[in-house]
Amino acid sequence: MRFDWLLGLAMCGALTACNHAPLYEQPALAVAAQFDTDVTGDLAGSQQATDVTWQAFFGDPQLQFLIAEALVHNRDLAASVARIAQARAQYRIQESVGLPRLDVAGGATRSQSVAPPGGTASSVTLYNVQAAMASYEIDFWGRVSNLNAAARQRYLATVEGDRAFRLSLVANVASAYYAIQAGEEGIDLARRTLDARQYALEIAKMRLDSGVTSSVDHDQAVILVAQAQAQLAELLRTTGQRRSRLLVLVGKPLPAQLPAARPVQDAGQFGALAAGLPSALLVNRPDVVAAEQLLRAAHADIGAARAALFPRIALTGNLGFVSTDLGNLLESGSQIWSVGGLISLPIFDGGLRRAQIEVAQARRDELVALYQRTVQTAFTEVSGALIGRQRFQEQITALEAVVLAQRRLAEVAELRYENGIAIYLEVVDARRNLFTAEQQLIQLRATALQNGVALYVALGGGLTGP
């Protein structure tokens, strides 16, 4: 006898199972059908973010190197990969519950009877081998299949969560890098400014010693030098701290020699991206996809909880051979078999199963709200980055004009002072305003680059491995 009919019965049960999970419908989304055309701009020919890998998006060779290192060595990323492995194993464990379990065992026993008065004791050796199917649930009501579906959706959500983390890691590395680049350019500007002001202080000292000017001019030159020293120290501090944070993101010490970096004002840092439609975020953003996977899992959990109200049907069986003669163990006359079934029907549990359904439904409602909130957040991030892309460029253009004007004012103020037309305070104000405007321009350019990175990530950039 074989187990073919048992397996056939189990397959039929699985195929005819009822699914008590509620029909999944995508929740209504409270976002506009398209982004504001005033800020999307004319980007004809530009690629969608999902079609652009990070290697193709970032044009700075040094930044490309840092991102590649972070995607290999970042410790938080290693933990994320481990979580995926855990979720995959949990899904495989749950999936195995829906399959029959067959075990094969064999053995031999020897027994001896007590000798009767005046007789002799007898002994018997019994050999056996058998295959057994442990209790296997026929999934008439979809309980097991819904548990499998829930485990699978949670595993897929973990995969999307890993992709979201990788995009976030790329964004954090790029943001820290641009902040460091701006800091280094600011340090270079502060050092050049400090050198110029120290030279001007020496001139002011000589003029004071010669009686040409008063101590007021000298003291104002001292103030300019002290301000430049303080600003340089501040830039050195913040930039050093940012380097330390970048090392944590990268996950390892950096080599002494790095690829060449591009200045923050370089137009080739990365290219333009097409905004697309808000509906594309539903399939492009990993956090949105992960939220939907969890929502689908919650629907499956409701189905499993509902199925627990119905009877559970399980099958058991075994087939084997038993013989006292090892040589005849596998003969047909030594064959034994058994088959059985078990039906369990819940009668009274104090409302436990009904409460479990209510918990599953409440969890589903919570995940609906979280999904809608995730979509709204995605829309807001893209919209904000699109607005930033346009307005930052307008600010940069305006501030570049301010820097040029301040530079001319500083030159004129120095000429006026040298010719005795203006007091030294005019020179002090002009130089201070020029330095402030130049530093603001450097920081604004870096912020614009960080906004470009944020837009790439918000659109669900086409990430690839290192």
C-alpha cells in the first residue's frame, strides 16, 4: 500500500480551500493627481529616478567611492541584511507547515519470556521499518494558506525595507560629503581671508606707529582678524565632526589617497530628473511598497483568524513492515499500515477567537492609516524637493550677484580709504559683508546639492549594489 491517496486527498483539500481573508483594495490616497507644474519645470528627455543607478546619478568620483564603501562596510546595513535573512527563514518555516511531513524509521527489538516451571524461556527478535505521516492539517478554510501569505508579505516588506535603508544610506553619505566639501571650501576661504586681514593689520600697525592713523583703525583691523580666526575655528570644528560621522557611515577608515573631488559649484555633480506622477510613487518608493506589503499581510491575518472559528481536520498515517525474520522483512506478508483522521471543533473559548479577529481587524485599520500617511509623506518629500530644486537655483543666482556687488564695494571702500575719502570702518563693513556673502554662497550651493540627492531618493532612485 502507498500514500498516493492520502497525498491526493490533501492536495484536493488545498485546492478547494475557502479563503476567509477580506478582499484587498488599495486604500484611497489623499494626494494630488500630479505635482505642481510650476516647480516640475521643463525636463523633457530627463530620466525617471528609478531608471538611474546611483553610479550614474552621482558625478563626483570621490563621492562614488565613498558610497560604494558604505554599501559594503556600513554596520547598520549589515544588520539590515541579517534581518532579511531572518524574515526569509521565518517565511520558509511557515511555508513548511502547509506541507505533509514524512518520517522514516526502522529498528529491532528482542524480547524474552519467563520460563515456565520445568520449561525453557523463549526469545523473539522483531524487525520493523515504516514511513509515517505526522498530523497534517487539510486547509479547507484557508487558515494555513493565509498564514503563509502573511509570512510572505512580511518577508517582502523586509526586502523593501532593506532597499529603503540602502537609499537612505546613499543619501546620508552624499549629504555628509557635500557638507564636508562646503566646509573645506569655507575653510580655504577663511584662511585666505585671515591672511589678507593679518596683512591689513600689519599695515594698520605701521600706520599707527607712524602717527598716520588713530588707534581706532588699528583696533578695527584687530577685530577683523579675530573674527576671521573665530570663523575659521568654527569651520574646522564642524567639518571635523562631519568627517567623523562620515567615517561611521562608510564603516571603515578611509585611505590616504582618494579619487579627485569636484567643487560644489560644479554643474556636473548630477543630472536632472523627471518628476513623473504621484501615482508612480506607489510602486517606486520602497517605503510605500513595504507599507502596502504589511497591509496585505494584515488582510491575510484576518483570514487566518476567521478560519480558526471552523473545524480543523488533520490526517495521520503510516506504512511499514514488521517481521521476526530480517530476510523476509520487506515481503508483502509483513506489511502493516494505518490511517486516521482528527476533527477538532471549537465550542467555547470565552470569546478568544472572536477577540483575535477583532485584533487582526484593528491592526489592519492601523496599517491602512500608516500606508496613507506613508504615501502622503512621499508626496510631500518629492514636492518639497522639486520646489527646492527651482528656488535654490534662484537663490544661488541672486547670491552670486550679491557676492560680485560686495566684492566691488570692498574694492571701492579700500580705494576711498587709501585716498582719505572714507574712514576705515567702511572698509571693515565691506570686507565683513563680502566674507559673509561668500560663505553663504558656498553653503547654499551645498544645500542645493543635498536637495538634489533628497529628490533622487524621494522619487525612489534606481539603486544597485556596490
